Amino acid sequence: MKGQIFKIHSDFYYTNTDEGVFECKVREILKKQREQIFVGDYVELEGENFDSKQAFIVKILPRKNFITKPKVANIDRVIIVSAIKEPELDFEQLNRYLCFCEYFKIKPVLCFNKNDLCKTSEVLEKIKNIYEPLGYEAVFTSALNKNGINELENILAGNTTVLCGASGVGKSSIANALNSNLNLKTKPISEKTGRGTHTTRHCEIIELEFMDNRTARLVDTPGFSHLKFDFLMPAEIGKLFPEICELEKDCKFKDCLHISEVGCNIIRNKENIDSTRYDSYLKFVNEAKEYKNKVTYSGTKTESSSKVVHNKTLTKISSKKRVTSRRKETQDTHKGKYDE
């Protein structure tokens, strides 16, 4: 039987199939292969009695795409939710999300929520001036007043979309505004820290049905802010910024990091790049430099946990459980005899 995982909670994988919803565990052989399983993955199931609505996941089917934080696969787009106020708009955090979307090659849409708290147009104009020239689609919403919710419905309809963003920006409130029957848990901003508190604890695909009978699939995700570029080389960071990527073509050096190099085309045109974007770029390059130093001066190679034999993926036996062959034992016994 085949199905799609719509929720992961503890060690259980809740999977939609043609026969209904199944509560699944993972076969041990799949665990040994260290395969990561994401919400949205299509999987093959096995079970002794499917009538019990319980089964084992035995295979992960090929993915269309995926992102690693949150761990979601087979999606059409990502909506990055930011708050205009409460908490204050964090441009660096927003740029992190955008760069992750660029890295995984998934179309992002910017959603600026809590629009009702914005008393002046200054912030809104700044947002438009930064992101519209880069080709990013933006929608301004208020989950409280339902402003912009119809526009959001048009973006969501017919797609599987991930809502991501920091805690407290209003992801669950937006989902509730889209479908009041959901009644997802929400919390106010902490007065002590001025930041959001976690309400959503796990990723889950939610089926939405709008008033005009259109449908959508929304992935509600836990809020998080710890995104770091500690997996890329410094020279790769510029590819994640469209405005820098375009100017890089005329840069004097192929390995230029666009920081202080003489003849750098990005530095020469820095006034055409918004300062918040360039500051974010420098921060991400420094994180990538830390990663480069780590892999340069420490061994990171690990043995694969699986191997392919005759087009079949087999799990390797743990080194602790491998049995030494008799020939090897004989060789070890006689080793050194003929050196005397």
C-alpha cells in the first residue's frame, strides 16, 4: 500500500492512503539506512493486518523537492510569515528564510502579518522597495481583521504550501482565519522577552476548503529562528542573493567574496543593494567561513550506512557486528612469523 505522511508525532507517522489514515512505525532496516522521513513524503507500507489501521513504513518514494527546516517534502511553495510588529520585523531572519528557499529552489512568497498594528506607511514602503525589485511576491495580512486573507487564498488554492516563520508571527492565526473550523492554538507575545512562544509543536498538513469550493493543503510548522549557513562554502552564499548573483557576472575574480576585494563589481555597485540585504550577506558568509574552517582542519568523512548491489539498496552491517573471516584470522595468526 502507498500513502503520504501528513503528520509526525513522537515515533508515529500518520499516513493518508486510499484505505484511510494509518498510524505507522518505521521498519528497522529503514532506520539502519539513516533515511530521514519528512512530512509530505510518499511511502510504501506493509502490515500483517491493514484492518487495524496500523502498518510499517518500508520505503520512501522519490521526492519532488524538500526543505530541511522545517522537514517537509513534495511542496509547491513556501510562504514566509513575518510580523510587522509584535515581534518587530527582523530583516536578517527574513533574508535567512529567503536564502534557504533559494538554496532548495522552492518559490517563496512573503507574508507580512499584523498589518493592523502598523500606524505609518514607512515600514511598508521599505519592504516594497527592498523585495519587489527582486521579484519576490508579497502579501500584507491581518489575521485579526482578515485583511489580505482573500489574496492569500488565491495563492494557496490548488497547492501544497508551507507556512514558516519565527514564533509569534501569526502562522496559526492565519490558518484559523483561512478556515475557522481549524481552531489551532495561539498565544500572545511574551511581555518579558517581546518574542513569540511556541504553540505549534509539530509539522502537519492541513486540508483547507474555501467558500468557493476551492481547496488547498497547508503545512503548519513550529516557529524557529535557528537557521545557520554552516553547510555551505563562503563562495556559494552570493548565489542565494539574486541582486548579488546578477552583479557577480562582471566581478573581477571568480572566487571573490565581495567584502573588500579591489575591483569587485558588487562593492562598486553597493549603493544599489539594500543595506539590510548586504549586512545579511556578510553575516552568512562569516557562518560559511566557520564551516569551511571546520571541514578543512577536521575529518568529517563517515562510512555510508547502505550500499547498492544489483540495483537494490542494502543496509551495511555495523562494524561492531561484523564477523572476521577465517582467512583473515589465519593471516593475523601468522603475521610476523616470517619477519623474524
